[in-house]
Amino acid sequence: MSINAIELLAESRISAHRSYLKTLTPDIWSPKECLLVEDSEPSIHGLISLCEGRSNNPSPGSEPYTQVIAEPGYVPYTSGKVSTTTVGDEMCRLAVEAVFSKDLQQLLSAGPLATAAILAAATVAVGKTKAGKWIPEVGVLIPKKGNEVLALWQEYRKWASGKMEHAAPMMIRDFFGSALAWQFIRINDGRIHDLGGAIMCITTGSDFVGSADDPGLGDMEIYLSAMNEGLACLGGSAVTPAIRDAVLCAAFMQTRKAVTAVTMKRDIEELKRLLANNNGPVTPGEFMTMRWWEAAMVGYHRIGLGADGYRHLADDTGVFTATRKCGKIRRAVDNLIRYDEAVDIIFDATQGDGLNEALVAMSAAGSKGIAGYAHALAAVTDEVFHCDCGEEGHIDVGEMSMASCLWYAIIPRYLIRAQLDGLEKGSPAIQNAFAPAKPGERNVIAQTLPGEQLHTDSWDPLWTVTGTDISGLVSRTLKRVLLEDVYSEEIYHRCNDIATDVLTDCMSMEYDKPQLLPLSEKWCRLFDEALINFREDFSGPIAALRELVGRIWIHLIIGDNGENGDTHARIFVDMDRHFRSTYSLPALAGRAIRRAYLGTVSSSMEFSGFNPYHCLVEGVTRIC
Ligand SMILES: [Zn+2]
């Protein structure tokens, strides 16, 4: 079926699909309800049967729902190459067949999520004609996204004995493993983060190879060796649907890209008519349902939620049940997408195909749709910690949200600092737009309004922005940094004093890098103080992460123009290596150290007044 035929088929069903999504509100976790596919579809059925038929796969409903069923050969940051197995080979073969199955593509193209993709692309294409005049001038100032492999190679060559063909699968497996390891800090078995990351490689293989922002790893074979052990060594009743959903995501990415590309090529007047005849721009709910599947949220979360440490929050297929009941929990989970939207807003406007919630909001509502967006993401974390709705999982998901904040700023794909450094070289108007707030204007927070999404159906923000005093920022910081039940009143007071001291400096100093860079030491002291009870027994891992608190402040948040010789890729690899090493510590110590780290770094990003996500998004609101 040709792309045009696919699109026309989807277009003829827009009204039925919109009404399905609005009135029946399909469960976002269910591919069947989202009308993606049923388990009886042959390519999916074959994969599920093979997965369940593995000799060591636990019987249905056995706890935990995600578990290691065979010992992996690969150990991140230790092994010289990834390992593969014959079971993994066979599963990879079926998974790839399913991803590229023509029947499956056709089913996905005819569903409501393809319709949402058409509406999103039309919304952005039409909106850009009004709110996107800045795009060409700003686009040339930022670096090109992709090709991060060359930067990572400098770090990986020592493990891979100088062989790129060994390093490439390790890089992609560790990249996804890092997301799980940073987010699911209550899973004590680090093999689950690694193997879960390996499974998720199926989604990038089909998305990246040959794309405009190809990371440069190589062809599909690289991704197959990266995912092999994930498919062979992880099992349980959450893992089978997780693998199915990762495959569906990979297949849907193809559909979505094709639909977007064709829509974007159409005449603007035609797209205006399409929106006008079909009840207007994509809605936040339609967009996010589609984006959940496009961003691999479902399979990814099933893996983590099914494992010991989280399975009390999930059903036996790894569904995080409270996301259906508490809007604050849902939003904190969705922050894994929204930090991506914030860091990617300029890339997606200039180099990508525009599938980005922040860009859609700007296109539909202008600057008011995204003013304060990054403050709202921070508020989502702080508010979920305090929700008293009675559901379980608020603290856990607050931790996941902080990790999302770190991940997109630190992985060497989005180059947050290089983007801001580039924008500082623009015209005075652009420099002003993207500069951090002035002293006296930095103590700003958002408060969200009730809801599951962050916007109304007409893309008005469901948050307000207000000023706060230093103590408001300090109490948020301490809530993030200190693991519940392990700190004394004395530690709280000392952390309170240190946080007050560093945040007072952050609020009052001019934007003068030589003055701001040394504040790194004060953020490090906050991390130290939070862990004072653990320092004697775990001085090594604490010192290694302490150093990274400082390096992230210097290199990524304030920026030192590369003067200390640090690189984005090195910070990522060092952080991931040291953070993952904490999983070999006694459980409570490891958890307290990881929480203090996520809390300190996310606070230094989001409360200091130099939030790089805010600079990027707010800059766009000032020029759009
Ligand atoms: Zn709640």
C-alpha cells in the first residue's frame, strides 16, 4: 500500500477516530483498546508464543513479573563486548520480522493513533506559518543532533579494546540501560536495568538507522546484537507484553514517520481546511496517547514496574495502575516525554519532523501555550511528592521524574549546553531571549491545575507561574534530596542551611560565569551533608558521584566554554558507571545515595534560576 493510500485511508476516518479517542478514552496501556493490534495478529502471535515458550520463562503470574531467567554474559562498563545466544537470535529474528511486517504496518496506519499523528503534523505545519518565523535564524545557531557515537567512542575505546564493532552495541545497550538505572532506583538488581535496556534497543534500531539524526552506530545488525540478551535473559508475565509493546512501538514509529512526512508535504491551505473540517488541532489527550506509543512508554514501564521494588504498584503485566487514577502520578510518568520535548524543541522545529508536545502547544496557542512549561515540569515532581489521594507510588514516581530531568540534560544526544552556547552567539534579540533570568527574577515556581494532561483541549496551560521566597525553593530541594525515614532532624537542619546558602547566592549573583562556577562546591556540600550517615562506610561511591554533582553544574548548567576540558559524553559515561555501581551496595545505602544524587542535581538544574530546559523553552516563547 502506498503512503498516499495509507494517509487517505486514515484521513477518511478522522472523525470516527477522534470520537473514539474522546468518548471511549482507551486505556493508554492497552494496544487492543488503542486499536493498534490484537495479540492474534500473526506476527505478534508468533513472537508472544516464542517468548512464553522459552524453557525457563516463569509460569503466568509468577512473582516478580519481571525477572532474570538466564545469566547475561555482558556486564556494562566491564565486558569488552556484548554476548549473544541462539534463543536471543531466534527472538530477534521474529521481533524484526514483526516490526517490518506489511500487514502490521497496514493495521497501524488505519488506526486512531495514525489519525492523531496526521492532526499533530497538520497542527504544527499550520502553526509554524504564524509562530515559527524565528526558526531559520535560530536553527543555524545550534549544533546538529545525532552522531553522538564519535563522542562516546573516546570513552568506550578502552573497554572495547579499540574495536568500534564491539563498542557500538555496548553504547546503545548502555544508553537505554541508563534510563532504567537512573529512573527505577528501587530495583536492587542492576541486571534488570541492563537487560531491560537491551530489549528497548528494538525501538531505536528501526527509528535511527538512516534517519536525519542517526546516532551513527551502524546498521540494524548492531542493534540486533545489542538487544539479543535482553530478549533471551529477561522473563516473566510483564516481560512478554513489554517485548510485544516494544515491537509495536518500533512498528508504529515507521507508520508515524511516514504519515507525518506526507502530511508535512501538503499545501498549507489544504492542511488548514483539514483541521477546520475536522474540529481543529490535535488535542493534548490525542497527542499524548499517540506519543506514549511512539515514545515506547508502555513496554519500557512494564519492565521496570514488574520487577521487585515496584511490582506492588503494578498488575501482573507491569501496568502502573495508579496512572489511571491519580493525575499527579500520570503527569510525573509523562515527564519522561516532556523533558524530551523541552530539550528537543528547537531541534524538532528546525531539523526534526515536529512531533513534540511543546511545539504543538506553541503552534496551536502561541507563546502562552508554553510560557513556564519547564517550571511546570519541575512542579509536577514537587507536587507528586505531596499528593494525598491514597494511591500508592507517589514518592517512587517523583524519583522517576527527577531522573527524567537528569537524563535528557546529560545523555550526549541533545547537547543542552552546546545549544545554549550556540544561542549566545546569535543576534542581541536572540541572546536576550535565551539568557537566564536576571537576579531578583529567578525565584519562580509553577503550580499545576487539576488534570491528567498539562493543557486544556484548546492548549491553554494547566499551570500558573508565581514568585516564591528562598524558603519555598529550599523546602522543595530538601524533599527531593532526603530519602524518607533515613535522616535525623539535625541532618535536615544542616541541609536546610546549606541549601539556603547556595540558593541565596544563585538568586542574587549577576550572570557572571567566573562568579557562578564556584557555587558547584556548595551543591556538592549539600550532597555530602545529606549522606553524612553513610559517608564512613561508602566513601568511594559517594566521592565519585559528588564530583559529578560539581561537574554537571560547571559544564552543563552554567557552562565554562570547555575550559576545564570536560565533555558531555564523558560526564554521561562517568555518571552512568558510578550511579550503576551503587546497585552493588547494601540496599538502603544505595537507595539513599541515588536519591540524594537525583535530588541534588535536579534541584541545581531546576531551582537555581539557570534551568537549561527553561532557557530553551522560554527563549522560544519570547521570539515566537
Ligand atoms: Zn495522587
